[in-house]
Amino acid sequence: MAEGNNKRNIKASKELKCAVAKKCGGCDYINSSYNKHVKEKLAIANSLIKKYGKFDGIVSMSNPYHYRNKVSAVFGFENKKIIAGTYEKNTHRVVDTKNCLIEDKKASAIIQTIKKMCISFKIKAYDEDSGFGFLRHVLIRVGKKSGQIMVVLVTSNVIFQNKNAFIKVLRGEHPEITTIVQNINNKNTSMVLGDREIVMYGKGYITDELCGLTFKISPKSFYQVNRDQTEKLYSQAIEYAGLQGDEVLLDAYSGIGTIGLIASKCVKEVISVELNKDSHKDAITNAKINNIKNVKFYNADATAFINDLAAAGEKIDVVILDPPRTGSTDEFIAAVGRLKPKKVVYVSCNPETLARDLEVFKKHRYRFEKGMVVDCFCHTRHVEGVVLLSKLDSKNHISVELPMNDMDLTSAESKATY
Ligand code: SAH
């Protein structure tokens, strides 16, 4: 009986598209139908923001596999064998993820090669508990359009035995690799990357093309993981902004400058603010690479920066914000309220914090106009959402003594806001 069950289980797991989905925890939906689960993701996103508005739909991906251009594998061992993959959900046990269906295929193959090379080069995987071992993680970034590939070897110390031979063998097996970087992380931390980087081969970064522009991407800079869907996301965000050519646009949480640089040809000026130093530096280079001159970049906390803009009485016509999963801050949104841009386009990778922030925008007289979900993280529970908010003018502000539920305003009142 028990044996029968076991056989059935084995058969069932063979039929699954991904047999390690449960353990890995990355893809909640990988073993269900794509068309069905994108609808489910839209419904969940809509239920989270229903107090404020409704997403018009979800932009799905025609081939929702192997889209991830950033692949990070943690190295460990099991029965004295080297394994590489992700941490099992809520644990620090490594799940060997050989045939991941969402990661770029070349990146997965490179990780498998490095696993084999660890044996021939006698490289030990790092052990978090004892602090022994050398190789902690391998991070791979692929320029899906450019074809460039960066391999980052995260090691526990700087001394890389047989370094040149290692590079030669790795490049021999994968000539498509354009750069290799050693990153030293000697801290007891769950962060993948440490502070120090040594370029072992090539330029130390890759470039990729997005919405017709070229972007430099360094190991620690932010770049969306699904390039093709990102083009759709940014196009939607820029379309929502309805730019006429004479605006000053604030691109907040700007990463390597992508949205602002792409929108720059449609406005008078872009002001970009980003906290991460490496992303900020790449953004400046990206303006140069693309010969764009009307974007100013600031390396600062977005909230502190926008507070300064508001205090200085700067004129901002449109704000596009694209914060991390934790969302923006009440203070940032209050400063938007003081700057009074006509439109705000909120790009969000977390509908929960989006809903929280929409409540604050509502207090500052910004009303949900429309929104769209883009499936940038196919098969996982995550989505990107883009929402257009418009400023209710001060006249409305005084006359509308309605219970402050902006969503109940009639469309006539809504049009009066422009
Ligand atoms: N708009 C960019 C980046 C979005 S990701 C793109 O689409 O590529 C969010 C970005 O916010 C990251 O680059 C992160 O470094 C940055 N960030 C996080 N906290 C921040 C803060 N307090 N102030 C400014 N930028 C911040």
C-alpha cells in the first residue's frame, strides 16, 4: 500500500513541470495553467486596490519561460556533493535547482559548469555555520538583447587559487561570457554581494538594450529581471504620463535611469533620484552613452530629496515613482502633495504597498484614474502594476465636501480636474 502511494507520488512529481517548486518556493504557479493563473493574479491585485480603483487588465507574456536575466545561485553541499540553487523556503537549506524554468538557460548552464569546476579546482562551497569554504554565490546577468553575459563569483575571501586557469576553463566552456567579476563577501549576512569587487575578465559590467536605448548594468545596480515585459511596463507608464514636451518630470527611485532616460525625449527636463551609488553612477553613464542631455541625476534618498524640492518651490509637472517592494513613504507622498504635479504615475512591484500608498495619495487629493498590471514575474505570485493618478484642483478641494471618497466622484468632476 505504502509502496503503491510512493509510486503514485513519483509519477505525479514526474508530471509536474517543476518538481522542486514546493521546496524552492519561488514559483507558486509553475505547475498550473499560465492563462488561468495570470487571471488569478489580476484578480488578487484588483482585490487589494479595490477601495481606490481597478486595473484594466494584465499584460501577459507570450513565452513565459526562461525570462529571468538575473540568476543567483547559492552554493552549498549535500552528502559531500556540491549543490547550487536557492534556499528552501524559510530555511537556509540549499535546494539544487538544475532545470529552473524561469531562469535564462545559458545562465543555468554556466552555473552547472561552475559546479563541476568546483570539483576539478578543489573549490569548497562556503558553509554559513562554520564560516569555512570559499564560493558563496554565483550571480549571472544576461543582456537578453545584447547577448552579453556577466558572471559574478561571490567568495568569502580574496585569495582565488588558480584564478587564471579557472577563467580560461570557464570561458572555454562558455565563450558567450563577456565579463567575470569576483565579489568578496566576508560578512555573516544574508546579503548576496559584499562591498569589494575585482574584475577578473572583461569590462566588469554588461550593457543591454531597452526601449531603443542602451544601458550599462554593473553587478550591484538594479535592472528589471524580465526585459521584454519591462518594455511593455515602461511604455504603459510613459503613455499614462501623457507627456506633451514641455514638462519637468521627476523620476523617483530611478535605478540606472531607465524610465527617465526613455521618457526624456518627450519632456523638457527630467530630474532623477536614486539611493544606490552604483545604479546612480550607471545612470550618469547611460545618459552619456545615449547622448541625452536633459536629465539631471541625484544620488539621494527619494523622500529627503523631494522634501527639498518642495521646500525650494520647484515646479514639477509629472512624477513617475517606482519604489522597491516596501513602497514609498507618507512623507514622500505629502511632498508630492505640496509640489502639486498634475499627474503621478506609480509603478509598483507590490500591490499591497501600492494600496497603502494610494490611501495616502488620496489624502493629498490624488485620484486613481486607471491602472494596468504587467506580468513581469511569470509563474511567481509577484506582478508589476502601473497606476495613473491625477491631482484634483484646489477649486474642487474647497467645493467638494463629500465624504473624502474620491472614487465616488462623478466623471464630470473628474474631468474638471484638468
Ligand atoms: N525605476 C528603476 C528602478 C526601480 S527599483 C527601474 O525600473 O529600473 C527601485 C529602486 O529604488 C532601486 O534602484 C533602489 O536602489 C531604489 N531605492 C530604494 N530605496 C530608495 C530610497 N529611499 N530613495 C531612492 N531610491 C531608493
